[in-house]
Amino acid sequence: MTNYSKEEADTWVAKDEEFVMRPWTHPPGEPVIVAKGRGCTITDVHGKEYLDLTAGYFVNAAGHCHPRIVEAATRQLGEVLQVSGKHGTVAAIRLAERLVHLAPKGLHKAFFSTGGSESNEFALRMARQHKKKPDVAYLENAYHGLTIGSLEVTASDKYRESAGRPLGANTYAVPNAYCYRCKFGPAATCKVECLDGLAAAFDARPQTAAVIAEPIQSVGGLAPPQKWWDRFDRVRKERGILLVLDEVQTGLGRTGKMFAAEHYGLIPDIMTGGKGLSGGVGSLAMTMAPDALVEKFFGGTTPTSGGNAVSAAAGLALLDTIVDEGLIENAARMGRYFTEASWSLKDPWIGDVRFTGLLGGIELVRDIASKEILGKAEVSRIKDLLHEQGMLITVSGTHGNVLRLQPPLIVTAAQIDQFLAVLAKVLPAVRKGK
């Protein structure tokens, strides 16, 4: 049932508050209790529609309830659901084979787990076992998950403190590329000075097994220039440091390529993925590596639901949909459109617009010339007003001032215009104190 009376809808909201625990304090109007999702739109139990610019928290790449994914999952439900990790299913084998063929060259096998945090933990374990070294580097502003191991390579102090104990004896941060706020000068004169200390940082930690990084940082949509990655990759290769690419959020067409590594010609030693890998059906993630790293890898007991057959069947249908329906090309095209249309608002609070495909967002500032960060109160108010007007977004970025806009890859120009028309009214309203 998806059509509820007001009394029934209010009851579901009350029961959610009473029985469901969430890991954060939610603002007014949240959580939205969703009754139905189709394409880029969700409908709550009260019948209110929202344009979902989060893709179900970056999961529904082909949109909510894509018929092809629903059909594949439904068919698999009548065949086999889950087996021991000691065995396998045709669905999981087919998905692994397809991923190997789509991934950057040199990745020969896929290990399935149940979430992005897990996939990154297995990647770090694999790197440390192979190199027989304990240390791992990560980028400033990095996000790689919220389990203890992945927290140790996540930069956010707030998230790290949630562990309740000190983290990071064997992990350390190295510079990333935040070109909009580069302290060395404008992009036109960039000599990648932010990496001048990278070699010394690595040399000070000779027990470094790997560096983990997203090709483009999903927190804030930070896309380094080609020369940044060229230099970074050269320095780590010279020291025999493995490259773990986290494609949990950047993969599966999100950036206008199947995997974001393709933008830079990066060849990872290990690559992870998750979020939308299951097509939104259950939870699925993968850690991919070459035979040389897999051969002696010991992961312990595999995740109980890793490679679930229903999720794997849905994931394969997702990959087919992405390719057959041209969603990668649409992501690239709509990312360019989002960028141009956002700048055309000419709003004095829009400091930067960053999209690579449909990964990115709009950075809000109080003053364009000084790049002074717009305060959290104003950003929260903007988010709340957008929410009231039926626009679901999240807020991200190092300073919490980026409107994070990652809709399903099927989004249209008309839907982007719909969002921007609301934003064009919300920004001046908040400036006036409304």
C-alpha cells in the first residue's frame, strides 16, 4: 500500500521516531518516510513529491525502481537468494566477470562485501598483507567510510571522534587538490605546488604500503587537474606504494565515465566500489585486484551476505542499463548543463560550481571576491527551504557549504531547471532573513 490517509501517514512518522535509530540528529522535516520512488522522484507517506537530487543517498544510479532492475531482482528471488561464502552463484559470477571487463586493466578478480566501508577495509588489508607494511596514506578531506578501519583513512574529525578512541597510528594525511581555495594562486598559474611536500611525507613513512584516494573527491566534488594526478602517481610509484582507488561514489557512470579513474588514465593496484552496485536492491560492494595480490590474500570469514545473489542479479541489470540506455553519456551531458545553468543564476552567494558528470555541487560563499564561507545557519536554512519546496539535497564539503547535487543518471535538463528555479528563489529569501 502506498496511498495512506493523513492519520495513517502521521502514525508511520510517529512509529519511525519511536522505534528507528539513526546515526545523526535530523533537521526539521526529516526524515522523509518514503512510500514510493520512480525515476528521479520520491513520494512520502503524506503524498508529497520530491525531486531526489541525492539518488537515494547516491545509490539509485538508474533512478528509483528501474523496471529492468526490478525484473532481474524479482526473477532471481525465485531461483536462489544467498549461499555460503565458501560457494557461489551464477548471478555473482556473472557480475564479477562483467566488472572485470569494465574496470581499468590489470584488475582480474572481484571480492564481494556488503558496503563501501567494508570494501575499503578489505582493500587496506590486502595492501598491507601484500606489501608486509602497516602504514597507509590518505588525502586531506577524504571520506572512505565509517567502520573503524575505514575511519582511520577518513579525514573528518567529527567522524573520527565518533570511534570513541584515538585513530591513525598507522595512517596519515597527504595533500589533496582544492583548486578553488588554493593558497598558491589561481589555476591558470598552477604548478602543483600543493604536492611539493609529498615525496618527503612518503619518505618519512618508509613502512607505507598504500595510499587510498578517490580519483575525484565526492565530499565537495573536488576534481584535481591532470597534472596533479600525474605527479602524485609518479611519486608514489617511485616508492613502490600501492594505489587503492575508492570508486564507491565515483564509479558506475557517475562522473561521465564508467569509473572516474578513466578521466586521468589511472591504473589502480586495487579498486573498490559500492553504493549503487546493487542497483538499489540490498547492499553490495566490491574490492577488485590483480591475481598477484589476490593469490595470498586472507580475508578471514567473508561477509555473511557478501555477493548476495539477488543484489548481484540487480547489479548486473544496472550495468546493462547504464550501457544500453546511454546513462554515462547523459551524466556527462547533464553535468555540463548543471554547471552552465547554475552559473547563469548569477547569484552573489554562488562562489564555485563543480561538476564532473553528475558528481559535484555548488559552493556557497558570503562574498565572491574574498571567498568567505557562507555560515552554517544560512546553509541549513537554504537546505530546509529547498526541502519544503520538494527538493531533496545534502550538504557537503570541507567547510559544510557545498550543496551536494548527485541525482540519478537519468535526470533531465527540465528537472535540473526545476531545481534551479527553486534555488533562484531560496537564495535571495535567505539573504533577506526569511
